[in-house]
Amino acid sequence: MGQHKLALKDQLHFMQVLVDTLPNPIFFKDAELRYLGCNNAFESFIGIGRHDLIGKSVFEISPPDLAALYDLADRELLRKRDIQSYEGSVTYPDGSRRDVIFYKAVFYNADGSLGGLLGTFLDITDRKRIEQELRERKDFSDKLLQNSTIPTFVIDAEHRVVSWNRTCEELTGITADAMLGTRNHWQAFYAYPRPCLSDIILDGEQSQLNELYQTHAPSRLSPDGLQAETWFANLNGKDRYILFSAAPIRNDQGKILAVIETLEDQTAQRHALEQLNKLGQAVEQSPTSVIITDRNGRIEYVNPKFTSLTGYSSAEVLGKTPRILKTGHTDPDEYHKMWETLLDGREWRGEFLNKKKSGDFYWESATISPVRDPDGNISHFVAVKEDITQRKANEESLQEKELHLHYLAHHDSLTGLPNRALFQDRLRHAIDKAERAQQKVALLLLDLDRFKNINDSLGHDVGDELLLQVARRIKICVRETDTVARFGGDEFVIILENIGQIEKVAFLAQKLQQELNKATQVGEHELYVSTSIGISLYPNDGRDVESLLSSADVAMYRAKAQGRNTHTFYTADMNARTHDFLLLESGLRRAIEQNQLVLHYQPQIDLASRRVIGAEALIRWQHPERGMISPADFIPLAEETGLIVPIGRWVLQTACAQARHWQDQGCQPIPIAVNISGRQFKQPAFVDMLVDIVENSGLDPQWIELEITESVIMENVDETIMILTDLKIRGFQLAIDDFGTGYSSLSYLKRFPISKLKIDRSFVRDIATDENDAAIVASVIALTKNMDLQVIAEGVETEDQVRFLIQRGCLQGQGFLFSRPLPAEEFEKFCQQRIYQ
């Protein structure tokens, strides 16, 4: 028994020594949680010897907050009778707290009853600090990656995406949530699975690079990394040019743990590079010389055009200055001004006489511009130069051309006479001169009568030749010192200086009219023209160009109103008459609206039987204040203002309605002749309008005879024939009014589908006394017989005229001999007396 106790004691001593040698604190507690013992490390930890520790509770040796936690954990262990480990903290004797991990377990007595617990703890303060540092570093790295402005993603060794930053989301349009943990990073760039640059680094399959990328190369930043670039036709909705850079992440042993890949959108730079290449090509292929120098004028670049022009190669001029081209013929002041301009940051333009390598001189036009660096400082100069040697050689010729252009700008291209611009300049000089010398100046404005008829019927070539001959005749009539100008069209103007007596001006006007009234032969055509002349005088009728022209213009229109082929001096009351003209126009508009217009009918007579065979409808204006106004006073105004169109429509409607009324009253039907104006005839819907009027009236078209003047039908002959043929087919009768006063030819006349010619009253008036008129009328009558046309004479006023007409074969006439134009009621009575005779 004694030996047994001794052996047990030895074992306990051995165990105590063993426990004391362990570095970690170890303690023992009984089932009441009082300390039974500890090792040296625990004594050092709590600063109490084990003999003083035995029998104490944790509350007696530890701070209250920790003691409560320890006690709670111990009781939980005794309750469960298991092992226990947990992290906590302990307080060292120096007052410092350390993080530890506790390991505890229960032990039993020999009889199997619960003996207590034993425990130890491991100081993990340094480990936890290291772990915290690692977490902070990782968090920093993640934030750095996420907040990077460079699109970046990372895949691990298994090709799984472990990072996909925000800018990568923005570039590709794919979120990190859709990518993290997957191997689907290829979907951001390709329509089918294929390796990205990072995959190639992981797999080590660089042989695929040529197939997958336009260009690739080793990374400039990582020794074993790669970079590649290519276009993507639709990356997140846009065409983009992407530069990929990928580098492996290795551990200390060199094993690849992951690969980081960055994406740089270089689309803008690529476009800029392409533009730069285009610009470079443009400069290289430019037809002008281009030189780039540094700030000191040393040449850094010349394009091929420079070398071909000067004969110097690029190598021969680089580093030199453009002074190698100097001839010494350029004024030094010019160079001084050039450098002053350029160094002030402004563009300079000028010309140089330079010398080629061969020694030949040549002229060039230069534009030199300063180039600034990003800081705004002048770093270079660009000169664009054009060879103008040929241009310089042609300068004398150009000056001659300029003189010719100046002549053309101030002279009429057809006649060579001064035009309006030169005329106004000469008239100003004449006025200034006359003012100083107290002299008079006369202004004659000539307008050819009915020139448009010639131009339209015979063509512009004939018209132009006629104008040339008119210009020559006018110049024959005036002095060398007088100015004859053409304003365009058929208007000419004459300036007479120092005129002395006014009678001389009137004499010149008469002389001009006599000269121009002579027959003019143009090719096969013998033409007759007359002119209306308006005359104004300085200073009586105006003291400046505008007023003198205005006065002459008013006088010229007055001459036309008086019957043409005359001249008229301007008088002050002409402006009053112009005012009356405007009042007349206003009144005419009201006349249409207020039914002031009426039709009178002049009987057309069978000359042999004196029976009424037709009537001509003639318009009258019954003015409420001025009484009956003659057509001669308002029809020209209606033509000029366009009112003739609605007036003509009213005449047709009224004449058709009246003819239908007479027929309904039982009167024998007779054709009613209606005059059609040129402006009305040219209306696009004239035929349709006419047909509508006749149909609405219920009148048969055969009872309407349309009288169209010779001058109107000769305008645009082919179109006129089409319109007349249409009217003829529809049943209308067609007559040419005022025949003999125009310029129609037989070749045209026989093409017109007309049924009657009307001899103008100007020829009928003197047939009994004037041989020329008699011959003309006889010829017209003979012409109608040959062409199987009816003929009627207007303006018949004597029995002698009737006998002449009947003898020559004209059996129809109208005129005051038989009756003046009558109102409808009087005409009806006249017919009842005559029509059945």
C-alpha cells in the first residue's frame, strides 16, 4: 500500500512537470468550479501562485465582466459534459487584453462521478490582427478594382469570374451579378463560346492568338502578360475598338491563381488615328506644296509636291530653313512683316519669287499659319504654297479680260450700246455739267410699237436683227457727243446735252420717227416699225437721273395712249392724268362688281340686200358719274391690269344669254361676234370656260363667232392652231379681226382653221381715195376667195365704200353707214325692220 501511494505520487509529480513544460496556460477546476491547480504558464498569466489559486473561483481572480462570461461557459460545459471551444478575451496582469481561443473538457473521478473540468487557451491576438489586415487589404483591393475607371475583370484558375467591376458593366452592358461565379465572360464579347485573352494565359494556348485577334503582342507592363486589339461590330449597341491587356496573378511558388484582364475602349482614338492618316495622305497627295517648320523656321517636313516643284529631296532640306529658296528679289520689309505677323499668332498670306534647285525662278502664293502646343505657345509653322508662275505670266491677259468684262458690264450685249448702268452714269455727268454751265439736257425715251408681235411671230433671231438695225438708225440721227443707250427689250434712250432751243429736240424726235418708219429688210421679211417717244428736260422736268427718267417714261406712255408712232414732251399735268388712270382702274373694278358694264350690238349687214346677217357684241361702261365711257379709254387699262379676263368672261356670258333670249323670242338666229383678248385667249382653261358658258346658256356654239386679232394668233403658232382646231371641232365660228395690221404670213394663215377675215377699218376708210389702201383691201378680198374664206369689212361709212367692196367681191360689212352699236332692245327693233327685208 505504501509503495502504491508512492508510485501515484510520482505519477502526479510527473504529470505536473509535464503540464508545466507546456507553453499554453492550463488550469483545473472541480465540479464546484473552484480551481484545483494550474501550470506555470497559467500562474504567469494570472500573476498568482498555484497554492494561492487553489480553492478560489473565477470571480476572485478575473475582472467581473470576463468572470461572468467564463462562469457561464463553464457551467454550460458541466451541464453538457462535453468538450468546448470558443473565442474570447483575457486580461493579463499588466492590464492588457488579448484575444484567445479556449479549449475545455470535463474529467471524471475513479468512481465515474464528475470530477470537474480542465482547460487551456491559445493567444490568437496576432493571428486575428493578421487576418484583419488581410481582410482590409482585400477590401482595399476590391474597392480599388471596383472604382477603377478601367473596365476590368478577374477569373480564377478554374476560369470562373471572381471580379467584374462597374466600368466593365458599363462598357459591356452585363452586370457583375450575371457574371460572378460563372465561366460566361466570353458572352460579353462574342456570339459563341471562345477563349478570351485571360483564358489563353491560363491554358497557355497562344497559338490561337492569330486566329482570334487582329493584332496581338506581349504585354508592355507584365513580362508574361498579353495584349491584343480588335473591332467589335456591336459591343453593347456600338461599334468599338477594344485593347485587351491580361496578366497572370501568381503565388510565391509561381503557380497561377488568377488572371486579371483590362479592356480599353480606343474607338475615339482609332477614329482620330484614321482621320490623322487621311489628313496625312491628303497632305502627301496635295497638289500644293506643304512645309512644316519648327518655331525657328527649321524645316521638319516637306510633302512630295514640294520636292517635285523645287527639285530638292526631303533629305536635302530637313533641318534647313526656307531661305535656300530665296532669290533676293523679295523686299526685306515683306519678310519683316511676315515674321511680325506670324510671331503675333496670326496667319500671313503673300507671294514669293523663289528659286528651284536648278536655278529657275518661279512664283508662288503662300499661306503660313502658326501652330500652337497644348499650352498655347507657338511650336511650329505650316506653309501651304501654290505655284502661280503661269498665273503671273497671264496677268496682262487677265487685265485685258477684266477690261472686256468691264465693257460687257456697261454695254448691251446685242447692240453694243451703253446699258442702263453706263447710261445713268453719263446722265449724272451731263446733269452736273449742265448745272455748272446753266445749260439744258434732253432725255428721249423710245419704245418700239408692237415689237413683241414681231418677236413672237417671226422669232427672236428676226427680232434681234431688227433691234440692231434700229440701233444703227438711231445713231445715224444723233450727234457724236450724244449718248444712245438700250435699256433692254425694245426700249432705247438718248441723252442730248447743250440742246439750246427746244425745237431742236422736237425736230430730232420727228427725224427719228421718219427714219424708223422706213421699211426694214430682215432676211425674207420686210418689216415696218414705229416708235413712241417720251421727252423730258433738265432742269424743267427733273434735277436728277430718277426724276428725269420717270418724267420721260410718263411722256412715252402718253404718246402710246395717243395712238403710238408719235412723240410727247412731258408736262406737269401728266402726273395728274396718271392719278386719273389709277382712279379709272379702281372704278373699273367696281364696275365689274356693281354691273355697270353693258353690251351694245352693231349689226353686220349683207351689202347687197342690206339685211342683218349678224352682230358684233361691243362693251360699254355706264359710269354712274361720268356717263358712258368708251372702250378705247378702259380696255387698254383692263389689258394692263388683268381685269380683261373677268370682263371677257362677262361679255361671253352676256352675249350667249342675249342670243339665246332672242331665239327664245322667235327671232331668226344670227351669229354674234365676240372679241377675245390676247390675255384671255392665253388662259390655260380658256376652252373649258368657253364651253361651260355656252352649255349653261343653252346656245348652240355655231351662233357664237370668236374674233381674235392677227397679232394674238401669231404668238406661239403651234399652240394657237391646237386651241383653234379644238374650238372649230366644238362648233364655234372663228374670225381674224383687224386683218392686215399684223405680221402673219400666208404659210401660217392657211394652217389656221378660220372661217372669216375681218378687214381693219384703217384700210376701209380711204379705199375710195387712196390707191395703196384700195390695193390692200382688194388683195385681202382676193386672198379670201382663194382660201375659200368669208370676208367682212368694218368701218363702212359711205356708199362709195360699199360699191368698191361689192365690186371686189366683199359682200359683208358693218359701220355707221348702217348703224352705230345699239343697246339690246334697240338692236332687236332694228333687226325686226331689216332682217326680213
